[in-house]
Amino acid sequence: MNHRDAGRPVPAAAELAGTWRLVSYVDVDEAGGTGEGPLGPAPEGLLIYDEQGYMAVSMMRTGPSAAAGPGQRAGGAAPARQHETFMGYAGRWRLADERTVVHHVEVSAHGHQVGRELVRELEQDGDRIVLHGTAMIGGRPQRRRLCWERVRG
């Protein structure tokens, strides 16, 4: 996987292996503008890739609106006010090419993801990676961007 394509090296699995801390998680509109993601303005999370091909990601909302218990949503009864408080899944991962990482979900906080492959566009810049993905929200695609920073220590 270390061949070159158009002069750009394909990242090796060893380059992504490790623990990553969530820096930002935003929704992206059709014009490229960003807005608050599903876990609010200051989410926290960890993404772990190991060299044997296993991965796990856990993310949560922080602040006062994160007061709901596990498996619940914070906010009122109206759907427009409901917010996710936790997202997470684990399974296998692989690099499909220099710009794509695939997560094969084996367990998830959202049962509909189990058994699916979640394709993420990958940007890597030293100790930061950005993963882009699309989620179906209310029958419409919603583009999302998650920025992660390598945990050293």
C-alpha cells in the first residue's frame, strides 16, 4: 500500500493506527458552509484504529443539553429540539485507497448500522485527519466533517 498515485503517497495503515481525539464535528451544506453537527458545538470523542484492522469510535455531546441518560435524547418532545447525546460503533477498518477509509460496523449504538460499511473520505496532514461522510437524515443526505488529532503520550 505504499505505491504512489499522482505523486502522492498512499497512507499506510501504520500511519493511521493509534488513538485520535475529536477536534470538531460539523454538518456541511451544499454550498460548503458549515453548521453545528448532531452532537452540538463542543462534542468530545475518541477514534481508535489498531494495526490488526480493528477500530472503535465513541463521541458524545457535552454541556447542559447532554443531561439525558444513556440511549435517550436530550431536549423536549418535539423532534426539532431532540439532540443526539452519544454516537459510537466498532468493527473492522481498511484503507480502500489514499483518500478513502472504510469502517465495517460490527456493533453500534444505532442498530441500523450493524453489518454496513461506512465509507469515509480521508484527508491526512501530519497529526490531524479529517473524515468526511454522508448520513441519511429524514430521507435526505447530510454531509458531515469530523476533524481528529492524534493523541500522543
